[in-house]
Amino acid sequence: MRRYVHPIVPAAPRQGGACPALQDVLCALAGQNQVLCAMKSELDEILALLQSQAENGAS
């Protein structure tokens, strides 16, 4: 009885040290990170404005 042996499939060529699918995921995450950082910056500005308004209203 013969055993089944799975053929070895050559790996995808590496670009920049990562496989293409992983590279796509990393690029997508980097894009999301930029969006989140921009949103955080805007939220920090809004928070500072609200805090200054609260301090002025409490005075």
C-alpha cells in the first residue's frame, strides 16, 4: 500500500522580506494606523477645547 506524499509547493517569491499576502496586510494596517493617529489628533484638539470651555464656565 502506497502512502500519499503531498508535493512540495515552492514558496511565493519574497519582497522586502515578507510574502506578498503578508505585505498587503502590513500595508493595510499601516494605513489604518495613519487614519487612527489622525483621528486621535483631532480628538485631542476637541478635548482640549472642551476642557478650556469647562474651565472658563466654572470660573
